[in-house]
Amino acid sequence: MLEEYQKRRDFSKSPEPEGKAREAGGIFVVQEHQASHWHHDFRLEKDEVLKSWAVPKGFPEGNEKRLAVPTEDHPLEYANFEGAIPEGMYGAGTVKVYDKGKARIKLWEDDKIEFELEGRKLKGPYVMIKTKMGWLVFRKKL
């Protein structure tokens, strides 16, 4: 499941985790990534990996709907990664954790994901819907 992630990186040069250890539990992480353009990376645990999306305008906290573009799966230990990916490497730039915590998946279909987040900043129900442009992520109205 992590072939694409590992293929894009040179772990002898980058401090990113390789993806060997396995951690248990439903988790999520939102990381600030100052790469060629600032964005958030949203990662949600499923099938022992972090399914990942780049969120160009930042993960929604209010009533916004934000585009989320799928990226390669990441290892679970990436949820704790903070640091600088060296220049010239895939994803070069600074990564820091914006928020992380528990995630409860309510529904996971090919075109719709419903989940609840329990982080320090992000709390409550969210929905992701697949569109032609990527995914839209937003808070679920109660």
C-alpha cells in the first residue's frame, strides 16, 4: 500500500518515516506544509495507512467547503512527522502538525466519506464528497 509513497522518497536524505512500524487506532492528522505553495495535508487512517489529500486553502473549520486533492498513502507514523524535507526532494519544504487526534469513520464509499474528528482544534462530524475536480471536504450540518 505504500509503494507510491516509498518510490517518491530517498530516505537516506529525507527525515520522513519509511513506513515500517504499525500503530493501532483510528487517527487523523492535518499538517501544515510549506512546499512550493502553502497548504494543509489531511490524512485519515484506513487499512493500516493514512489516506491523504492536499487541501490547498486549508482544512475547513467553519462552514466552508474546501477542495481536497488525493495524494499517495502515507505510513501511520507520518502522523507524528514534523520537519524539513530537503530541497530537491519530493514535497520539499517544512511540515508541522496543525492538529491530530482520533477519527471515527461513519461511512467510507467510493464517492463519499463521513467521519468524526476529535482533535485539539478540529472536532465534530465532517463529510468528503468526490467530484470531477477532486474531493470536497466540509463540516456536516447536524
